[in-house]
Amino acid sequence: MSNLRDMEELISEIVDVELKEYMREALTCYMTGAHRACVVLSFIAIFEDLLKKLDGMASTSKVAKAIFTEINKRREEQKVYENDLLNRLKSEKIITEIDADFLMVLKTLRNKAAHPSGHKPTAEEARYVFSETISRFLSKRVLSTTQVADQIISKLTNTYLFPTTNIQDHATVVNEGVKNLHHDGYSYLLKKLLESLDNPNEQIQVNAKRYLLGLSSNPLNTDVLGQIKKQVLEECSSDENKTQLLMELISTNSRLMKGLDDIVYLRINKMFERIISTTKTADQHTYLKHPVQITSSVLALDKTVVDKFFINNIDDVLNKYKFSPLLMKIVKDKEWVRNKLINKIFEKAGSTTFDEANSFARSASVYDKDVVILMNDIECFKLIVHVCDAGIRGAYGSEGMMKGRFNNIPEIKKKALNALKNEPEECQEIIDSIRQGLSISSDFEKDYF
């Protein structure tokens, strides 16, 4: 009974409604023991399916159109056409060698079954033919695994293929394009897209890259994700010219980074290092190629992997973009890297180098609301003590914040006041550790706020 249930479930995978009914009839034959009829009906269904899909290809393929015109004429004249169709499909590589071999086996079984050869098909033979007919042909939306991919590649010249620069819109366009692409066609599509990146036509280059980004940001399943990792991330990781592409792909989907070989991590780290060194401070942090965006995906890895391969680059990003609101949001739920970033902000605010401390003081008001998302009450209080320390040592910007009673950072000040109220002893420890004698916690509000 389990075999029957499996065969019934297979029918639901058939694309064509008419052929679905046809295979239900083949299943009825099988269930009544008419195995010969099951084989013959499966054979007829396959070649009907081949012709329908070949007709569908004719609008985009001259080869398919020529084959369909010739074979359909023979069919209408009621001439035997199966051998010619099979040979043409195989020679033009419209079907794979494996599928062609199955069709040869099926043709042999059908001939034995349909003629008085003395061969009586067994239940196992009929079940095999029925199952393979559906899984190899009737369940596929297209005949060739490359047909949909070729159609996609042909559209890369279109100026408005991707009407916006938004990655979510890219994914929408891509998923619409690949909805009929069979699993076996993804490898071919990825190969063609990578080749298109070197096309002299700039529009093709741009669209190929956007297709890869859209495909990576929202792959239809884990198998597709695995193919992208293998064909694009792994195989291109040694190619310096693919640095920006790979960094942008990583930014779109952190899952691409997981489970790679050590050598690939080392190569990606070198690419990451290059991106950090060449990115301009004026570049928007929302760009996929920006180090902050890449950091978000790197931090999705296990900490052991980050420590082994990426920790120096992470430190460089934290140093260079410590006041990035986006970076603060990225790290706020990752305690170990959050603490690193907070300490770097403390170092800047209380720096013994006046230029550093004054730089923080000049821009502190800009980061007020972002910092309070990153830091708790105690940490906000500690930040203010660091500013006081720098101000007492002579940093004029920090001194100005003190004289202004920290009214330029109202949100940080509010949380610091909460700390003084709720954790006076811990606040005193902070004062003593940074600038002993600065104040006592009970007087700090009166002295500085």
C-alpha cells in the first residue's frame, strides 16, 4: 500500500492538467494488475509531454522550433516519430544523457509490452516506468534545464530589467524569473551570470551582478544557497576582480558565510581587508559593499570562526566606524562585540590626545540617541566620567560639555542620572577607577548636571 500511496502522491507533481488525468488512468491500470497498459500509457504520456514542452521552447529557440515543426508534421501524418524526436533532443542537448538513456529503456519496455514478444511486464517494471516518467519529465515545467536560464540571460540587455537599486526589488525580479527554473538549471544559470560579468556591454554586467545579488539575498531553498556558495563564493574567492561582488553577496545573506573551508575564509578575510582600506569615510553605510554591512554578516558566524579569521578586520571596522548608528544596532545584541565597541567609544571620549577627545565632544550631540540604544545606564554614566576626565586634563571640547552640564547629550545624561539614582556604589567605583577625587556619587548630579 505504501507504494501505491507514493505513486498517488507523484501524480500531484505533474504540471500539465491533461497529463495528470492520463497518469491517473495509468495508475488505475497498475492497481488492477494491468501492468502492460501502465507501461504503454506512461510511454504515450512522456512523448506527449516532450512535444508540448518543445512547442513552448519554439518561441525562444530556433533549434527547438525546427525540431518541433519537423516532428509535429510526422505526428500529424501518423508516422512513427519517437526515435527521431529522441535522437534530435539528445544531439542538440535539449535533454540530458541520463534522461535520453531512460527514454531508450522505456522505448524498449514499451515495445516488448505492446507487441506479442512473450514479455509480460512485472509490477516492479510498471512502477519504475510510472515513477520515472513523472519525476524525470512530467513534474518539470520546462523540457530543457537550460531553457529558462537562457531566457534569463537573453534579458540582461534590458535597461529596465531592474527598475530600482533596492536589493528587495532585485530579489522580486529574480524570483519571478527563476520560478520555472528546474533545480538542475541553477548551476548553468550561475555559470552564465558569472561569464556575463565580463561582457563588454555595461548593461549586461550591471544586470548580471544584480541577478546574482537578488538570487543570493533570497534563494528559493538551501540547495540553491549551496550552489551559490560553491560556484560563486568558493570558486571566485581567489579572484581579486570579484572582491566587490563577493563582499556584496555576503552582505545580502549571512548564510553564505557559514560552513566554508578555512582557505575560503582566509581569502574572504583578505578581500574584507581590502574593502576596509579602500572605502571612503563619505561612502554611505547602506551600500552593500560597505565594511559595516559586511561586518553584520561576519558577526553571524560562530565566535570561534570570527576570532580565528576575522577578528583584526572586525577591530578595524569598530575603530573606523565606532559612531555608526548602523554598526551600533548590529552589535547591540552581541555582548562580546558590543563591549568592544563601547570601550572604543570610551577611549575616544576620554582620550589623552586632545584632538581625539575634542573630536568626540564636537559630534557627541549627533550620536546622543544612538548611543543610548547601545549603552545601559551605568555605561552612559561611565561615558560622561570619561568626558570629565578629558576636560579636566585640558581638552577644550570636553571642558565645554562639562560647563554646559552635558545638556548637548540629553538622552545620555538622562540614563546617567538613572545610574546615579539606582546604582550609587557602582557609580562611585567608576569615578574612582577613571578619575579619583572627581566627585562622590551623591554630589555628582549637583557638581556636573
